[in-house]
Amino acid sequence: MSITTNIKGIRDVMRKDAGVDGDAQRISQMVWMLFMKIFADKEEEWEITIDDYESPIPENLKWQNWASDEEGLTGDALMDFINNELFPTLKDLDISISPQAKIIRSVFEDTYNYMKNGTLFRQVINQVNKIDFNSSTDRHLFNDLYETILKELQSAGSSGEYYTPRAVTQFMVDQINPQMQESVLDPACGTGGFLTCAIDHKKKNVQNDKDEQAMQSTIRGIEKKPLPHLLCTTNLMLHGFDVPAVIRGNLLSKPYADWGAGDKVDIILSNPPFGGVEEDGTETNFPQKFRTKETADLFLALMIRLLKDGGRCAVVLPDGTLFGEGVKTRIKEELMTRCNLHTIVRLPKGVFNPYTGIKTNVLFFEKGTPTKDVWYFEHPYPTGVKSYNKGKPIHIKEFDLEKAWWTDRDNEKYSQHAWKVSAEDIKARGYNLDIKNPHQEADLLASPEELLAKFQQTEKTINSIQQEIADVLTEALI
């Protein structure tokens, strides 16, 4: 039986259970169970590879002792065990036992069992048991399937979180080229796409167990929502991680001034939520000039802060960040003053379909020297393609054009797609980075999505200015 059939079987059974409501709960339920199975299979490895390995899970709660027997616990007895023994114990596990204990507790702290029917639960367990995560074939196939699960989970919403196409992630990692010893951070890591891609990139240079351990210590992620955190942790385990690498939390909730030298990293790779709005008060953690409730802006300001001198960043940002004013202008001025914003790759519409039609950009910068010139590269559609969609996503091979241009930027053969703008010109434009390709005719009329995005950004700018005026008046009257 194929893994695809296993997963389809699990979903079909869960749909019969009255306690599971919708895809998000179904995926959450499925993933914590897969996590337990993966953890059990990984423990078999760790007992061989880690000296004196001791499982942090009590014997009776280990997967193989309650789940692996097809004729084992079922019905009400199984549900009683899950709800009253397994979950309470794992949620309160002593994290001082081992790094693995920390992984388990971080996973279960905000994870819930939604299923109500013990007979259906047993059917799901039996399907999960058919997957062998120690088999390289099964693991490889599940990684592909896992990507599909992640895509299906993502949907456009008020939080502005979108699945980053694998091709875009791969291109960003390839161009940043993280070295073995360099620390890599994704401050809003979601389900771990950038982290796992950086791991795969670094693994090309792993020669032995010592290299593997050293590499694992360089990967860091932060994710504030429980389900993406669970998915990310599981994803990292599938990539061979046996140490905690992802923290549950919101990086924006720590005061900007409290980030010191010991917190800084060599590389940041990220696609922070754009269009999202932070909780009231979050912006007060930032200096007055950077205060806004818009998530992507706060993350960009923080990324500049968190990079070491000489550190490199690749980040996905919407067009609104490029042309936005007010706080956005001040953040862009900070970026170009403290960093060399050397490249902006302008992605066409549809890259993030079906989640959003908003046009996006990949900004590449290095901290330590101010920007002199910004190179732009407009990514073209392949021949015969008018837009990307779910059936025809962007492909990594398409970025061969950018990769060839990257080290040969003045070559005339790329002039149709590439152009350079001086920092002085950008400053004179009020740090408006939304500069169109001068080699192509401008569209006579912007798309409805672009017009709406510009209107919404103008409205936000007006509101931001009004709030600044109100703050000044309030201070004057005190």
C-alpha cells in the first residue's frame, strides 16, 4: 500500500468522527499522531547513534506499547488513555531530561486530541503504523507528500500567511549559499520550508557525525502558532534533526532594544506574513520611528537589527512595502543606510496563487555597508505562460536566468530583465523602491489587485499619520 493511500485512508476515517471539524483540525490530529510514530522510529536510530540514549517518554506511553498492536486498545478504553494519560503527561514532561523531552513538550503544549470515537481512532492508528519512517523509500515519499499536506493547509486569510513555493525558497537559499558554520534564522518560520531547504543545502558538505551535530546547532526558527510549529518540528525530524530547533513564540513581542550581540545571526531567510496586523501594544516594543501594527514592516525592522555585520538576508515582501510611505519609508531608509540592498528580484503576478494575487519581491541585502546601487531583475513568465496557478506553479529551473545574471550583471543579454538604480536616486524618490522595468512598456492600467493594494496602502499611511499627530498632541497636553 502506498503512503498516499495511507494518508487518504486516514482522512476518510477522520471525516466520520464527530469531533474533528474541518481541514485544519484534521491535519493537526493527523500530524501529532504521525509525530508520535516518527519519534518512535527515530528512537530506534538514537539508541544506536546516541551513547546512553534514554527515552524521555514513560514506557507505557511509547507508541510501540499502546499503538502498534492492531488488536490493542480501542473504543472507550483507548480514548480514556489518550485524554487522561498520554496528553496530560506529555504536556507536562520534564524538559530537563533531554533535548528530545524539550521537543516533545513543545509539540504537545498546544496540541489537542479532537477525535471522539475510539474505534475510528484505532483505525487511524493502524493506517499510521503501515508507514516505516526508518525506510529511506517511505521517508522520501512522505517528504513529498508532506509538502502537499502543507500546501493544502495554507489558505489566504486575514493573517496574510501563504505557503512559499518551493522554487522561490530554493532560489533564495541557493543565492544566499549558507555555509556549514553559519547560523541561519527564520523569524516567522511557519512549517519550516526555509529551514529544511537550508538544511538540505548544508548537508552537501556534511562528512561525519561531528559535522552533522555542528550543522544542527546552526539552524533556528520561531513560530507563534501551534499547528505550524507542530508541522515544522515534524518536518525537521524527517530531515534528521534530533535537537530542538524551533521555538514557539512571537519574535516581535521582545523589546527591540533587548536584542544584543549574542542574539545576532549570519543569515536570515524568511517570508514574513504580509497584510497581517499585530496585537495592540506589540508595536511599542519598537522605537517610535518604526512603530506600526503591520507584521511585515516590524519583521523587516527586526531582521536588520538581528543580522551580524557581514550577515546576509533574503526576504519575500509585497509591492506595498516597496512603494509604501510613513513608517515604511523610515524602515527602508534604515535598511539602505545600515545594509547593502544589492538586489531586488521582482516576481510576477500569480506566484502565490491560489492564496493571493498580490505581486511580491525577493530582497537580498548584506549588513555593514550602506547601499550604493540597487540592481533589479524582473522575473519573466516562461514562454506561453500568462500566469501561474495551482496546476502550473513556478519552477526552480526558471531561476537559471537570474543565477546566470547574478555574477555577470552588466552583460547586455540580460538588459531586457535587469536594471540598476543608484541609492541617491532612490533617496530622491522618498525611498520608493517600486521602480518599473525601464526596458519594457509600462502597462496602461494596473490590475484590480494592484489598484486595491495601493488604495489600501494609502489608507494605512493616512491612518498612521493621523495616529502620529494624535500621539504628539496627547504628549503636548500632558
